Amino acid sequence: MAIKLIVMDMDGTLLDDDHATVPVRNVTALRAAREKGIKLALASGRTWSILQDAVEQLGGLDYAILANGAAIREVSSGEHIYENSFPNAQARALIRALEREDLPFEIYCHGRNYLRPKDVDRLGEGLLSPQFAKVYLKRGVELAPDLTEALAGRSMEKINLFYAPPERQEHLRAIAMATGPVEISKALARNMEFNFGGASKGAALTALAAHLGFGPEEVMAFGDANNDLTMLRWAYWSFAMDNAMPEAKAAARYHTASNHEAGVGQAVEKYVLGK
């Protein structure tokens, strides 16, 4: 069957190595696919506010799977058509546990990033590149000295631990799981990402496809990391980037060139545009 939906991870997949720029070849191929009536979606660990620079570069987007599958945003209306976020009580318990660990982290809530002021100067490589740092700090970071007070009564999409020392990761996993149902994934070797139990890119993609009436054989998905595995296993036209983690390459049905070589654009040209 024909491909009707293209879903792309961001870092290490759609974006170049600066974590901010969409290569021209990707933009050209995806715009041509959308002109053919194919739906485009981003599937990112990021919040909506931090996605918008990439959306503007693409020149059009239909859906955004946010915060590792905690929500799906319909871009034209701005409405969430799906949500699977932390209940406030569990999120508050996890925040308090992470505060005792004295590591920098951020909260994703209603499409924005919340950060303690004291952590701004401790992010280091958590901001990935100078180009990404500009996007991150420009697009919607809210500083909150007391995160539990600032987010009282609100559901939370994700908690991102910028740096988890390898020797402490099992301990961090244990304290997170002690708060209730939780999904733990990694977009980078050094970070840890906490979502409510059952939230994943694969679960959100399944919900989006059902909303659109599409089956796995009509969906093309691209990824490179641990938090892309469920999405790559579900979509028939699943592609791992050349720079992908071994687990992602094992989960995908196909491989393509690296993010730096515009591997997304190359695959779309071949399998969608027939070039």
C-alpha cells in the first residue's frame, strides 16, 4: 500500500549535527511529499515550544508527537488529540526525589519547559550545541525556583534529566519506578527521560494512525535512538539512520544515510517520490 504518513524523530534523525538545522535536502523532499497529499508528523522528545524552529524550516507540518509520546498536537488547530501525561501527584513525588539527587533536570508541561534558575549554568552538554542553546533559551523556557509550586494541579508530560552519571543510573531508575507507573528512555547516552507508564512514541503513533485511519503499512518512520524503538517496530516503512544506536538499527526494517547526509530526504526521494 502507498505511504500516507511520514513520521520523523528530530535529534540525530531529521536535524543536522547542530541539533537545530533541517538539511535542505530533507526540506525539499518532505515539502514535495506533502504536496502529494502525504501527512507529515514530528515525533520528538521535545516540547512544542522547542519544535517550532524546525516546523518553520519545513514550511508545513500536520501533527507533532510531543515529549516521547505524552501528547499529539494537531498543528492547524493547536489542539491535543491524544494525551498520556503524569498525574500531578506522581510528578511531584518524582520531582522531589530528583531534587534530592542534586542533578539538573527540566519539566515538560503544556508544551513548555520548566527549569530551576540554579540549573541554568549546570546544563553543559545537555544543550547539545550552541545553535540548539539559542533555540532552547529563546523559545519558551520558564524559570521556576520551586517547580512543585509552579506546576501545582497540572499534569506533566515528561521529566528530562540532562545528565545521569552511569554509576547512578540504576539508582535513578529505582527511585523513579518507586513513584508509580513510569517509562524510562534515553535520547542520548548521558541523559534519562521519564514519562508516565505506557507513554511512548510507538503508542502515540498507533493512536495517530488510528485517528487518520491508516495502518502500519501506510506509515514511514525515521529514528536513531532508544526512545524511537517502539515507533520503529510498529511502522512497516521504518528506517534507522546510519548514525543510529544498534538497538534502533535492529528495530527498523530499513536503513538510510546519516542525519548529516540528509538520510530522511534520501529515503523519501526513493520510496515516496520515486526518484
